[in-house]
Amino acid sequence: MALDASVQQLRNFVLDHPRLMVMTGAGISQKSGIPTYRDGAGTWTSSQPIQHREFMHDATVRKRYWARSYKGWPNVASARPNLAHFALRHLEELEYVQFLVTQNIDRLHQKAGQQEVIDLHGRLDQVVCMDCGEIGSREDVQKWLEAHNSYLDNLRVTQRPDGDAEIEGAALKEMRLPSCTYCSGLIKPNVVFYGGLVEKKIISRVFDQLSKCDALLVVGSSLMVYSSYRYCKFAHDHAMPILCVNEGITRADELFSLKVKADCAVTLEQLADSLPSRR
Ligand SMILES: [Zn+2]
């Protein structure tokens, strides 16, 4: 079967630059039932995300978060990788993908078997104590919430990408907050909320990996947050080509050497199937 012209272009590019760093965003998890925050035009489609400062300083914000998260978490926990995740895993097996950085917190790349992954914005299947640093299991928090806040089961919700959900008419006064099992301190999902900081060692590890690659491939991200945009800027400043597969506009459109506006699952699958193994 003849390849689409855009896939052919991507293929030629990858053959010329066979050591890729891949950066993925919410667009890749959409078909796994995890909705994106931004539509194709890059604007918010739901209410504003949780702010780090508010979560840390306001118990009401934490109650609202955990009530919504209680409803949203099962959807994330049971989500399965889709064809786009498997196509990237295939590209890694063929030895074109050296390294993958994701803005997603759903662990779907790891579930697809991807070996070299950095979770830039953390992982939703863990909680972290902000007082003692202990890492705990999000699933254990779910059980605790279920045991101590049974009325949560009757709340109506709609899903959001961070495992959060919109709560309608919730009376949150009664809500009991989970805490650290070691020190009773304040726990937070082990993710970077809006306005929170990505750990310095993670930022430099990604720069380090990127500098060893031939090209950067952006998939399913609008790159609106600086934590991901900075790597495009770095690649561009170092004359490293940037490829993008994304249906909507992105903040870095003018920095790309090649952009394919198409479904990322279909495009990546065709690309992986068309490439010879480098092993
Ligand atoms: Zn603690």
C-alpha cells in the first residue's frame, strides 16, 4: 500500500535522523478515554485546572480536588494504551526512539511497554507527602476515601484529563481529607499541578538526553506550557530539527521542520510499519 505523502515525508526525515527524542501530550491519550484539556485551537475546554498554590494553602480546594479525583481516578486507573502508544513502542523496538518524555500522568506509555520514559509532570498512580516526602499508592488513597467518605459515590460528575472530575452540587463540608500514613502530613497526587515546578533533576535529565538525539518528535501536544515548550526552543536553538504530529495548532508551530496535521495513531502506525529495524 502506498504511504500518505505526509507519512512518506516523516519516514524520509526519520531515516535521515534516526535517533529521536519523542515528546507526547494529552492528545495521545484521548483515544484511551482520557479527555484533553485543550481543543484543536489550543483553548481550555473545561474549567481551569488545579493550581499548586491553592492546593497547598486551601483545605477547601483540597477537599474539592479529592472529591473529584475520587470519581475520576477509576477511569484513569483502568485506561488502556491505544494504537498511538503501541506505535511509539514499536518505533522504540526498531531503535528509532531513544527516549520518550511525556506530559501525561496516566502511565499509558509504560503500560504499552515503552522502556525509556520520563514522566515530566509526574504520575497519578502515586501520592507524595509534602511534609516527609514519603511516596504512597493512589489506589490506597482511593480505598481510604471510599471508607471515610461514602457519600461521594452519589455525586454526579464528568471526566477530566488529570483524573479530576467536575462535581455538581457537592456539599464538601463533611469531606474527610486523606493524609500521610507515616507522619499524618499533607499529601498531594505525585503530579505537577498548574503553577507547580518540575524537579530540576528531571529538567536537566531531559536536556541531557535531548542533546544526544538527532531530532525531536512532538506528538499530541499543543506545547502551551513552558515545561514542554522549552525543549522545542532548545532543539531549535541547537539547529536540531523538530517534527510534529498533531491535529491542532501548537505554541511552537513556527519552530517545526515538518508538521503532520493528522491523527497521531494512524500516522505513527504507518510510519513504524514502513521503517526497517536498526538492530
Ligand atoms: Zn509524611
